[in-house]
Amino acid sequence: MYEDNAKVCLDEAGRHGASYAEARFLSSRTRTATSDGSTFEVQNTSEATFGVRVLADGMWGFAAGTGITKQSCRKVAARAVRIARISAEMSMRKISLIDIPTVKGEYSSNFKKNPFEVEIDEINELLKNSVKLLRNESKRIKSALGSIFAFEEKKYIATSEGSSVFQRTIGCGPSLYGIAIVNGLPQRRSYPSSRGHNISTRGYEAVEEADLLGNSERIGKELLSLINSRGCPRGTTSLIIYGDLLSSHIHETVGHPTESDRAMDTEWDFAGSTFLTPEKRGSFSFASKIVNIVADATIPGGPGSYDFDDELVSGKRVSLIKDGIFDGYQTSRETAKELGIAESSGAMRAMTGVFLPLIRMTNINLEPGDWTANELVQDTRRGILATGASLAIFDQRRRTFIFSGEIGWRIENGELKEVIKNPIYHGSSTDIWQGCDAIAKDGWRGYGTSCGKGRPHQSMRVGHYSSQARFKNMRVGEPA
């Protein structure tokens, strides 16, 4: 697709003295269909971009463009080398990369039904009817919105080490939510996730399996139940978390803190640094012994799955928390070398060709346990069951947090009792994970979301797989 232009980039970078170069070309398109039950809107976007990253005099240089011609490729490559040399004059660092195998090939995500080939009228009917079913539960539901997002990404990367890979990724995801106003304040209930479209790297079959129509009435009823419910009681209790609320907690307390650029203080934007510093790896007790969390880019159809990252390191499964111990980082070729880790985790990705690759999450997953979801509730004498991520606040090192869900249920003697609005909990990251005493083995599934990082800001698709988990002695209710 872009082989000739990539060769021009690499040759020009080498001619100007780069010791290493990679050329990345990316074309993408998206489609977002949205309905409020009466109006229907479709938005389409497309773009083609490219970027060149080089090492020269021991420092990185990066430049990018949008008009892809041989002339623009030469200019961008030469600019990247100039930037690297200017950086080298201002820094004492000398960057080196861990070795990787040379790779060549073409790869594509698997899908049954291309979301761009689904008739717009079919999508309109699904969204319109789903929204109407949700709103029909009560006139007190003031608004509702259904949406489907689809994307296609074609990426070609070549490096001066002789590797070249073409990847095509197709994905999509649905979103449905309603809002009711209670005493002037909004209450929201979402499906299948409150964190936007529940994206996966699958075809339209992912939307069909989500069954918006089959879940619309339930979401409407749950939203209606929030109208007359009481707020979250304050105190200490057992807390069962599931759905996108647990995925959000995994994202913020494990995903970001195990990004190695944060551990090495080379990245702070948007999500801060981390308390999981390098000397803790392999010995720090982060969670109870039943907790195992991995970064896994190999899950078929996973929101954050891919064959190769933007350094052409193969996607892989990497342990982050093993039997409760902080075990590993998400790394690049550079940070793996600095940390003395045997190989990169394959975590370097950029939003488009005009952005510099950064260490990004893949699928950060809490491994299943030995309980069933029903057993978790039945074994709880007093507690709260919470879902639907609505709030996440944390300090700049990720030591402490405040999280809240859209809806909760009070548990008494193993049974779900009254509905609770805005179930909120808070504490330290290690306290909650060390208090995890039960994890369900059923209902393990993925939640896709976008994640912001870097400056300029980049939003990247990531995912989290989990089931239900119980945490003892949790502080709930608004902090004093």
C-alpha cells in the first residue's frame, strides 16, 4: 500500500545520519450513527497520515505529515533527523533499544459482518426502537440516546531494521443511555457501558450480540428505580463491583500505574505518574493472593487487541500482578532496555500517523476466580453491589482514589434489597486490592473504552476483561 513511500522515508533518514528509522502510514475511517428516538444522524470521517521516527546521535526525532508524496516523505524524514540532533545537543541521555526479530507480513482482525456494509435503515430502526423502549418506562426519563460507532484502520509500518507489516483492523461498538432528573440533579443509566461505545475489534455481530432492544426496558426500569432511591450510606462494608465500574477501577489503579514511562518519570500528562516504581517490581504486595492481572493484546476481538504495535513488536500477554505481587510493566523497546526486562511488552501505539507512539494499554484483565456471581452475593452478609462507572478521581501517583457507580443494590443476608443511587467508595489503591477476597469465574467479558494520554492529546482504544469481584472492609459513601 505504502511500500515505495516508506522506502523513501527510510532512505532519506539514513542519508541524513539516522541510526534507526521507522515510517508509519495510517488511513482510517469512522462512522457514528446516533438516534434520540425521533431524529437520526450519521457522521463519517476519514483521513490518511504518516509519521517518521528516528534515532540520531542517541536521541529520538519525530515528524509527520498528511499529504503523502515522495517529496513530503523526504522532507518529513529529514526534519525528524534534525529534531533528533537538536534534542541530542540538549540532553545527556543516549537512547538504546532492545533487540527484536525481523518481521514481514499482512494481518487482519477477524469479523463476520463488516459494520460499514450494514444498511443505514437497519441501524436507524435498532437505535430508534431501543431508545423508545427505554423512554417508555416513565415520563420522568427526560432524554435517551442510542449510538453505534464503527472504525476501519489500515496501517503500514516499515523500519530500517528490515521489518515491514501491514495491518487492517475493523471494529465497532454500541451505546445506550437514559437520563432522569431527580430534585434538579441528573441520574443516568447506561448499557452496555457508561464509558462510551463498548468498542471491540469485531464486526457488527458485536452490536447484535449486545442486544440493545432486549436490554432497553431493563435499563429504563433501573433508571426509574433510581428516582426514588436513597443515596449511598456512609460506612465500611463489603463491596461487590462488576461491569464497566470494575473495568474503570482496573484501568485507573492498575493500567496506568504499570505503564513504564510513568514509572520512569518521562510521562505525566493527563494521568500523572505512578507509585509502582521499578524497585518494587517482583516484591511489592499490591493485592491479595487471589488477584492476577495481565496485559493481553492477543485476545481475539478484544478492544485493545492487535498483532503488532507501532515498533513492530508482536502483541503478547504480560503479567502485571501475579498472585497479588506487582510483577511487570507495559513497556517499549526503550523502557524494556532501561529496566533490564528481557523483551518489550509491545505496548507502543499512536492515535494516527501524525502522533508520536506512546506506551498504551492493550487489554488489561483481571483473571477469573473460583466463585460464581450468585455465590458472591449469597456469601455476603452485609454489603453493596455496584456497577456503571460514573466518577473516577485519583491523586497524581495513583495511591488514592474515589470511584462511583451509576447504580447499586444493598445486600443483606445474601440477598439484593433496595436500590442505591451513586454508590461511591474511596481509599488507597493497595487497600482495595489487598481486600479482594473473592472473584467470580462466570460473566468474564470485555469492556472497551478510549483512553487519553500525552500532549498533544491522543485517544486510544483499550479494553478490560473482568467478571465480578468482592472487596472487604471498603469505605463507602461520601468521604468525610
